Amino acid sequence: MLTIEKLTAYGADVGTGLKRCVNKESLYLRLVKTVPSSADFARLQETVAAGDYEAGFQAAHGLKGVTANLSLTPLSGPIMEITEHLRAGDVMDYQPLLHEIEQKRAELAELCQD
């Protein structure tokens, strides 16, 4: 079961995330639970692998907004980084960032399991 304590141990800035949810813990936890199953994670992987950096940017930007607003710092950090590289159209090896994002998404998914 997802708890504030588990999210804190994960590295989330729970205090800030809760403030954005008007300190309603149940709302915050419900929103956090939706993050790991976002289709934007698969879309990001697929579009970057295909070299479609514009579509990759759109997926990353959406994830950035959600993860940053919920203060899921371990996940939002690498997502913010890849978003800026994709915004600039940088031709580079995105695999290390994609791997880190997937690892942090999987860790969050594990926390969200009941």
C-alpha cells in the first residue's frame, strides 16, 4: 500500500506535493498512484528510439508536468533533463536517461502496489 512514509523514503518531496493538493493526503496518494501507468512512459521510449524527438519531447513534457507537480523528485529530475535535451533536438545517446527514468518509474510502481 502506498504511504507518505514510502514516498518519503523513495525521495519524493512529500511536503511540497501535499501542499499542491491542499494538504489532502488521500488526493495526493491517489494522484501519485496514476503516474507509473501513464502511457507517456511507453510513448517516450518508442518515439526517442524512432528518432522522433518532437514527439518524444511532447511525451517527456507531459511527464515532467505531472511528476514535478507531485514533487516526485527521483523521477522528475531525469525527466526534466531529457525534456530539455529533446526540446533542443539534441542528437545524443538517450539510453542512460531512458534507463534511469524507467528504473525510477518501476520503483514507484512497486510502491503503488497494494
